[in-house]
Amino acid sequence: MLQAFSLRTAKRDEMIEITHFVEEVVQKSGIEEGVALVYCPHTTAGITINENADPDVKRDMMRRFDETYPWEHPLDRHAEGNTAAHMKASTVGASQHIIITNGKLLLGTWQGIYFCEYDGPRQRTFFVKVWNG
């Protein structure tokens, strides 16, 4: 089962929790044991799994990414001026796999799945694919 989702990001850099979207696909699929793949088809956005209890984690991550990959760098050559967004997206990655067991995502107590925007605001798409296994 494959399902596409659209979302509108509001800021240049943000992490939007999408766990509930993935849980919805798993529930609809009826799969009890398998895998869920969450995939982002954009070069300036990504998917990660991280803490969803303390909002400071998201803020700290975004701040540290900005420190590591500043938006403006005198040596960047990319004409669009968004090299930092490409670097952040490559660091985070385009997808995550999550085990499905007993019909539920196997996530840790404090874990959530996030769509990570690095070049917004934009209209974005992500995909969720689940299969038995």
C-alpha cells in the first residue's frame, strides 16, 4: 500500500511531526507484521525520527544545523542560494524505515517521525509505503 500526503510548510526551517499520518496508513493497510517506509522526494527536505516530547529538541536541532550549515557562505556557488538546505537534507536523509509489529509502529516512548523542511515555506509531498514481512 502506497499513500501520498501533501503539507504546507510555514517557515524556512522547521520539523513537522507526521507520525499520525504514518499510523493512519498502517491502520488502513491491516498489516500486523511488516515495514513502513516514509520517503521525501525533495532535495531540500528530509525525514527523521527523533524525540517528540520536548520541543526544545527540535529547536536545538535546527539551531545546530544552522551553525553547521550557515545559510550564506562565501564559497557556495549554487545559483539558487540554498546550498545549506541541500546539506541539511543530505545529512538527515530522504527516508526512514519503521518496523510494524502487532499492527503498530515500533517506535520508542519518546520517538516521533518528522518531515524536515530546510527551504520553505513550500508545498511539499511525502510518501508512506507499507508491506508485509
